Amino acid sequence: MDGQRHPGVGEIPDHDAGTGGVPQHHPRAGALVINIGSLRVSDVVDFLSAQQEARRHGVPVILDPVDASFTPLRLETSRRLLEQGVEAVRDNYAENLFIAVHHG
């Protein structure tokens, strides 16, 4: 690849590192994908708010708990997002197992 980020077909990026918030939910979005790959403490409230807004509009939420086992912040954020409700989790076996064991 060329090192550039190439959004998926139909993807509408709605969180850009350093913007200080999540824009209003796009009305035509088919789903909200929350990827915690570059998670910072300040992102948690944004992710939870975006999730709540998407669910309010009936938009499915997909969680990608990247490296959930790497830090307590990642695990706790994944837990909180799961508790608020997601329609799907996009993860690998290790992330799935770790979250299952620690989510209760």
C-alpha cells in the first residue's frame, strides 16, 4: 500500500484525531464503527456520545476493540461500549477471548 488511509466503500469518517469532538451523526450512515485503535482518554466520552446518538437514530453500532487487552483503559472502554449496546464486534480470537473473560 502507499501508506495513505483508504476509507472503505461508503465509509463516512466521523472522528479525526485531535478535532476535539465527534461531529453530529450523519443521517445516511449505515452503521457507526467505533475503532479504539488510537484510543486516548479524551476519546472515551466522544465514543460513548456517538454510540448513544447512533442508537437513538436506529443506526447499528459496530465495535472494533483493537488490542483490548493492552491497557486497562482499552478494556474498560470496550466494556462500557458493550454495556451500552452494540450490534456486532469486529475482533480477532485473542481480543474476543479477553473481552469475554473480563466482561463477565
